[in-house]
Amino acid sequence: MKKTIQSVGVWGDSIMKGVLFNPEKNRYTLLKNNCIKRASEKLGLTFQNHSTMGRTITKGHEILTKDLEKDATNDIAIIEFGGNDCDFNWAEVSENPDKEHIPSTPLDIFETQLLEMIERLKKLDIKPILMTLPPLHAKRYFDFITRSGLSKENILHFLGDDVEMIYRWQERYSNAISRIAAETGSHLIDIRDSFLAEFHYENLLCADGIHPNEAGHIKMSRKFIQYASFHRA
């Protein structure tokens, strides 16, 4: 990178916010010492975390645009979306599994939004850093979304009687992120690969099968630190 990293903006969803699922309380909680806080303390950098739970890339793009109108002084911007975008309305799927269902953000729209965000950042001389998605655990996630009465049989039927389709569907969005990073010359932090390097990557995930747990956040922070240490002038 041509300039020293001093300030980092982060735009993402609950993963970068540090949201965890607490099975004892049966609700989501916030990990204060999340990957961003750990990386910030280790690197001595200022991280401005704009991430919010449930956010899709379309809403994230709107927020990014508004945030940059107020302050465009970040040296780099980490962009992390896709987990909510690739998700389906499982209640509707459960009700009518043979109907055509589309994800929250169809893949082509996801790609267009990501490309527009990259272009917007580059025009402001802010280096966009894309991030692949941590791999979800299909069986764990399937059990989680059906825990409150949704039809396991119907949802499995929609998935082609293969629960691993959930994993593959999410992977398409992560693959799109990697491809767009290469096509646009954007840097990429490959969180997915670092998780998959573990023989039991599910140990890095919460009981919901999709959010990284504290061990997962430690893993992500090390990846951020590795990236920043290598690219700082």
C-alpha cells in the first residue's frame, strides 16, 4: 500500500459487530472484546465500526454513502456483507417449500452493490478491503432456524433434501466477493480460508452455526493483524 494505515472504517453486519448467540439465555449478545477491538489494540490503529446486526449490502451501501459524506478520512475501509444477503425467509419456505423463493439480496444485485461501493471508495482515495464470509455449519444452522416450529421436512425439501445446500449457497456469495476483489484489484482478507484450515471449524462458531464465537473472533483478529502488519508502510 502506498500510504501508512492510520484509520480504518468498517462496514458490515453482525459478524463484524461482534454479535454472539448465547444458548443459555437463548438470545443474541454483544462481545465487547470482538475482533475489531482486539485488532485495534494490537495495531494501535483507530477503527470506526459502522457494522449493524441484520444489515444487507443494499442498506450497508446507503449507510456507507451517508457516512462518507460526513467523514471520508479513513485510509482503508473493510467491507463485510453477504451473510444476511444470501439468507431466505425460512418461515415462508416452511409454509410453501415448492414456491420459488429468492434470497434477501439476489447474487447479481449483491455483486452490483459491492462493485459500486468499491468504486465510491476508490474515488475518495480510500482503499477498499473485502472480506470473505466465515463458513457456516449447515446442520447446526438448519437446526437453529427450525428450533421454534418451522417444518424441517418442508425446508429440507426446498433444499433438495440436502442440508449442505445451505453451505454451498452461502459459499456462492463468498466466492463472488473473492472474484470481485480480483477483478477490481481490491485487497482481500480471506477469513473463510483461515476458518477452513481448522479441522473442526465449527468450534469457531456459535450454536446458531453462523456467527463466530469468541474463539472465532480471536482467529479473525489475528488475520486482520497479519494483513495490517504486512501492508503498513
